[in-house]
Amino acid sequence: MRTVYKTKNTTLTTTMREYLEDKVVRVADRLIGDDEAAILEIEFALDTRHHRKGEVWRAEANLAFGKKVIRAEETGEDPHAVIDALGDELSREIKSFKDKSKTKHIRGARTIKNILKKPQ
């Protein structure tokens, strides 16, 4: 899996990069396995909201493999909390995607079994 980091209005320090790798990249790598064609794009930004005071951090992750894209986005005031929430959201999205494909496979197998079971 290839990982691409993007930043906006901030710089990505080595400690923040290690934290992103620990909380987001390892979760995605563990859940999708050794897929060489997968690309994980992580964008980490310091947003400015017009009516919100203080710092507003935004983290976004796009996991693309083939024609499929899994996306997660989080915002908040603490950068570490945003990264933690992004990792949790991405793992939920990946598990949901896997469950959908597994359900389709089981439903298709059930349909074939019913077709073969019918007398001719």
C-alpha cells in the first residue's frame, strides 16, 4: 500500500507523521492486507472557520483500490483527537465495505443453490 501525505496551512512534523502512521496507516494496512495497488491519501489541515474561534483541525483519508474509494473525514480542536477519530472512522468504513462484499457473495451463492435445487 502506498501512502501519500498532504498538508494545508501547517507543516507535518516527524512526531505528527509517526502518530498518523500509528493510528491511521497501520489500521488500514491491517484491515486491507497486502494490496499493492491500494493508495491511502491522508490530508491534514489547519482550517479556519469564520464563526468558530480557535484552531480547527481537519483530517481526511481516502483509500483507493481499483475503482473503489473509501473515505473518512473528521474535524475538531485537538489534532491528536482528530487523528484518533479518523482512524476509528476509517476502520468502520473498511469493515462496512468488507461486510457488504461478503454479504453479496453469500446471497449469490444462496441464489445459485436454490436454482440448482429446483427440479427440472
